Amino acid sequence: MTAAALLPTAPQPLAKVPLPAGRPRAWYETHNRRLKAMRLAIALLDTGVYHPSRATDRKIRAVAERVGIHPPSATTCRMVRTLIRYGR
């Protein structure tokens, strides 16, 4: 059975919900870093990088550029590798 038969219409993006107010700034920074790492991990998995050792900083930054995300920091790159590692 094809995907077109399962989904009669194209999936719509979820509506964005504002973040809760009153948290410390570090919480928002960590939250956004985790979201960015998740987007990058998904993009890497889509390109065929299934093992953390193959996800170098250079490759992660190249995928970020291709997807249209600002270049990630070394900390975010480590988070991407961690997500790939524990997703196995």
C-alpha cells in the first residue's frame, strides 16, 4: 500500500504554542538547543547517518546549512550525536 493511499491529504504542520513565561533564561536556551539538535538528528538520519561516529561536526554543520538552520555550536553537535546514539 502506498503512502498516498494512507494519507489522502498532505500533513499540516502543528500550530506553534508560545513557551511558558517566567522561566529562567537558561531554560529557554536549553529548550531551543534541544529542538535544534532534534531537527538536525532527524535530518542526519534522513541522509543515512545512523551511527554517532559518522556524525562529525563538519557533517552536522553541512546538514544544518542544507536544511536552513544556523550553524550549531559544539555543544549542539554533541547533543545531536547523543540523540542518534540513544535512538538506536
